Amino acid sequence: MKSKKWLISLGLAVILVVAFALPACEPAEPLTYAEYVARCEEMDSYPVPEECFDQAMEEGELKIFNWAGWFDAVYAMWEDELGTWIPIQEDALTSADEQVAKFKLNPNLAYDITGVGPKAYMRLLPLDVMQEVNRDWLPNVEAFVYEEYINATFSEEFPYTVPLNIIMGVIGYNKEYVDPEETCLDSWEIAFNAGCGNVTGGNYTGHVTMVDDMFDTIGSALKYLGYSFNSVNETELDEARDLLLAQKPLLLAYESTPRSLIDSGEAWIYHWWLGEVGKLAANDPDTYGIIFPKEGTVMGFEYMLLPIGAQNPAAAHLFFNFFQRPDVYLTFMESYPSGFVNWQAWENVDPSWVAANPWTELDLGYIAVCEATLPESLTGEGLVLRTAIWEELKA
């Protein structure tokens, strides 16, 4: 009988023979700056400075903390062009509260990029978890983002942000379940009353979702009541609380990412973000629709940030600049149809796409009844009052 030691030795020998018999993987040749510049010129865009490029290539990786699926179309383009040298690892986040809590617990999280909305940005700002971006390393942002948006998102007053797109809180609905003749199909009423009550008799109780965010949900109630999204008036906030308490039995859930509930046919009316609702409507317009509530809604910008714990800051800048290359940005917007900040990408849009996604061409008259989230609702008495309402709703 052969010993076990002999069998182990034979096994190792076989492994070694197989290993040496296999052809060795050839390492990829380093991408040169000249090749990178040529690609940028081919795509009518601007390269990062050589210093940034060389450092990014030396870093050789990129770690991103972001909403799952948000950048998938961009990642695919990055993989084709730069993924061999700088692969991306993404950790998915599920809510702004989670994002803020993680950075609050550990300000030095080793992420190179995180995507944020305006509320999360303002909540992260006092935590000192962001580092300033190097504007000299972002020529595509300077060249292609609308001047008025540059001033609002990428100026000396906003040293940490790289603009992404314009966002709005809207209502999506499933046309298979929601009566197209509903008279309140232009109002927050359909969400807060789970239908139009005695107006048409429509009842969608148990099939409505609101985002799991106290600022957006309470703010939407305030807008429906005719008040400011950022109100700090206790009487007005009490009215919003009463409205939300009356709505609560009608809800399916508070859910910031209701896609699975929508796909399963459980959520028929859902408060969500324009990009997400627009994506559903663009892919299947016969099934999904969008409501821009006539009372107005919240709007603002989404951004990318560079955390202080970033281990690969040059690679992050290379990605920021890549993102605003017009062809890349257009691909992103086609996968996440919302409001453009890149004027060159907008000029390159096929008119038939705009016709199929009319909400991407934001109406100035409607924008006039919308509001940005302001610090007074996120801090001080505004925060105290909203927190008390939210705790009561979640009890």
C-alpha cells in the first residue's frame, strides 16, 4: 500500500507539471500618455495633465462607494479603455443615511469616489470627510459643464464637488394598475391619498411607496400643502406630520430603492428620483409613466466627491474627467435620463431620444415652482422638528 506522503508528492508533481506546461499570461503593456491623449483627441475631449495620468497609472485601482447600477454604463466604457490598468471596485450604498453614518463612524474610509445628492453633501460637509478636487486636473469639467452650473457646483465656494446631473423628486406610476383618467395624475395627491379619493374613486391603498428619507418625504408633504420644502415653521410642519400620519396606513413601504417592488407589481405609485423613474419610462413607456407634481418638488444637483481617505486620488480625477467626456456623459444620461449639466453632450443628443425622453429638457416654468434643499431644513430647528416627525412616523 502506497503511503499518503507518496500520494501527496505525486499530486504536487502533477500540479507543477501542469503549471509549467501552461503558457504564462503576458502582462499588459503600460498605457502611454501619448496613447491616452490621442484617444481624448479622437473623442473631441481634453486629457488630464501628464502628472495626473502618471500618478493614476501608478496607483492602478479605483474604489467607489455609490448607488448600485448608477454608473454601470460608464463603468463598461472605462473597462474597455482603461480597465486593464485601473480596475474599478464598487461598494453599493442603499441610502443617504447609510452613507453619512459610515463616514461619521470612520471619516477615513478608503474610498476614492462617492456619489452624493445635495442633502448628503450638506450633511457630510461639517464632518470634514472630503478633500478639495484639483480643478487643473479636470479640463473636461471646465470645458463642457454649463457655465451657470459651474458657478453653482464647481466654484471656489464648492471646492469638493464634481457635478453629475440635475435631480428632481417625482412620482412614477404603473399604467397597468393606475387609471389614466385619474384627475390627480398631476399632483402629490395621488401619493398622499393613494388615489384621488371621491374624485374618480381610484384606490391604490397598499401600493404606494415614499422614499425612506425624512427630508424628501416631509418636504414633499410641505409642497403638497402649499408650503416651502425647507419650512421651519412649526405649524406648517405639524400639518405635514398629520398628512403623513394619515398616509401611513395607505403605504406599502418607505423605500429609497423600490425597483424590486415595482418589478414585482407591488408598487404602483412610487416617489423616487427622476433618473430612476425616467429610466423605467424610457425602457417601457407603455407600462411606466412620470408625474411632475404641479405643486412643485425638490430639485438640485448630484455630485461626485473625493473622500479624505482616498488612496487613489489621481485615478479618481482621471475618472471624473472621463465621466464628463461628451460621449461618456451622453451614454450615462441615456442610461439614467435626467437633467444634463454637460452642454456638449446635450448638443450631441439625437432629437428622437429627446422626443422619447421629454423630461430631460426641463421646463423653466416648472423649475420656478421647485426648490433646492437648503441648510435651514437640514440643521438647527429644522432638523429637530423633522427628526421628531420622522421618529413618530417610523414608530
